Amino acid sequence: MKNLIENYENYFVSELQSRRFQPETYYQIISKILKKNEKLFEIKELGKSFEGRPIKLFKAGKGTTKILLWSQMHGDESTATMAIADIFNFFINYSEEPEFKKMLSKISLFFVPILNPDGAARHQRLTAQYIDLNRDAIRLVTPEAKVLKNIQNEINPEFGFNLHDQELSTVGYTDEITCIALLAPAFNEKQSDNEVRLRAKKIAASLANILNNYIPGKITRYDDTYEPRAFGDKMQSWGTSTILIESGHIKNDPEKFLIRKLNAISLLMTFFNISVENYESLDIGIYEDLPFNTYKAYDLIIRNVKIRYKNGTIIDADLGISYQVNTHTTNSPILMEVGDLSTFVALRDVDGNGKEILEEDIFIEQEFNLNKYFNNKNYSV
Ligand SMILES: [Zn+2]
């Protein structure tokens, strides 16, 4: 099974190349894949989004251990949705493998890709009602949140995977950019452990073990402050051991192909681990000792420029530029910080060669006129 999973090229869905796609396009691509073996998946419409887009469930397996996965509750966080397409392709390709059949006799998988299709269609975090779906687990005012709560109620899964993309961040106090962050959310303010959360921590430890083979030193623990309005935290209190996987960043990979591959591989291996129950003896310290995310990174740092103030003063400085609003990459360079960025890292780190920047062009947290000073594509991300 491990060999099949590691040969990612054999099941990578090449039709999905860009992180921006319409939900309809995604459904078309996966229905073409699933047609090759119509018996493998049961497909059901769970409900509709605020704007009437379908929210679909794809179920595979007949086992008693139930696993629920949902992705893109934030509409611009599509990496795991793309990995789910790869996972479906894996299932189709290897449906006759004895080990695979055995796995699907032990577990049942319930996938809800693109929980927020209206947000996905606009490539925005919020739903069409401007609500953060991951802060609607208590009131359930959005149709999308109701869909997720209803399916959790109906199937009462043992495990839940809440799949996101995260903001650009660094690994603890190292210079590494976080590739993937994991979280076994708290179910109360004290962040105590019970049986449900401990099981989630063991799965997180199992994921960390798998990911360590590919991206050692680039894995973090996501902030585990209790957020009762979030689904991860609520699921944990509803009895579903829930793990968040947050897709981060890597240099020179704007479409996140490597992180998507790691999502697919680590999820497939985790399904297998759950099916043979070999996560139970794992040390939760593997998860708990992961460093937290820190925020010492920008999309672009231009080092070694000079800033000329209106009164004639000139200083040496670096420029920290962001192309992100939440996790969504924009096209406008936003100037976040000027000054000493020697303790910061960047997805793209370039030398400004002492270029003089005028005070009148400096607006913090606003668009920076990059082309005026650096009209060269080396300076774009
Ligand atoms: Zn998110």
C-alpha cells in the first residue's frame, strides 16, 4: 500500500493545475474520474449553498469506522480539495488491490469537498452571506454550516478531518517557512484532554510521523486556543476526534503542488493506519512537541534599499511585501513593513542594490508601487 501511495504521479489529477477553479469545473473533473468505476463511490447532494450551488458527499467503503473529511469551508483554501481529487483517482486506480479492498472493508470515508462553493466560486474566504463558516458552529445560521452539522449528526463519525490553507508563517523560532500545520483542537477553554481529543492527538502524531519523511523541520502545531464557534473545536465536543490540516507554503511553488501531494499521501496513509488501528500506541508527544507557527515571513523581502525622507534624511532599510489577504494570494504588492527585516524570511528574497525609495511612496499596509522602483520580474512573486 505504501508503495502505491508513494507513486503519486500515478494518481495525480493533471486537469487541476491552478488553485483557482470553479466548483462546477471541479465536479466535472471528478465525475469523469469516478465514472471509471461507478460502484466505488456513493454520491449524494447534502444540500445547497446560500446561492443554490450543490454541496456533495462522496462516500467510499463499508467499514464500521467512519471518517468524515471536509475541505474549502474557506472558499480560497483549495489545496486539500485538489488533493481529494487525487485521492479519488487513487481509489479508482487501485480498487482491485487486495490491500485496498481490505482497507475499505474496515473504514467508511465520507468526503465533502468544497463545503463553501459560493466562496470557492469567488475565491474568497467568506460565504456569500459574508459569514466565516468556521465561526458558525454554534448558531448555524448559514446553510453550509447546517449541512456540516447534519452530516456529523447523521453518521456520527469517529474521526474528522478539517482541511484548510493557512497564512504564510514560520516554524517556531527557526528560519523555515511552515509547509504544513496540524491541530487537534481543544474542546474547552482549559484545553484539557479527553478520550476524543487524545485520539485526535494520536492521529496528528501519526500525520507528523508521515510528513517528517518528506518535510522534516517544516511542520508546526497550529494555535490551539479554544474557539467554540469553530467546527474543529465543536466536532471534538460532539465526539468526533478532529484534526485540522493546514496547508502552508513552500518557496517557488505558488500553486502548492508539493503541499497538495503531501496532503494526498499523508491522508491516504492515515486512512490505512486507521484501518489497521496502528496509531493507538503512538506517543502524542510527537504532535505536542511540534513548534507553533510564528509570523516572521513575507511573500517578498527586498533587502538593502535606502529610504529618503522629505527632510533629506536617508536610512538603510529592507521592505517587507505581502501578496496575501488572509490566505488568498492577490496580485497587488502590499507594503507591510520597512526597516530591519534581518530576522525575517521570505518566499522570495531579493537584493535591492541600495535603491533609493522616496518617503512619499511609503504607505504601510497599502499597495506599493513596485514597478516604479523595480520594474523587473525578479521582484514579483
Ligand atoms: Zn481556513
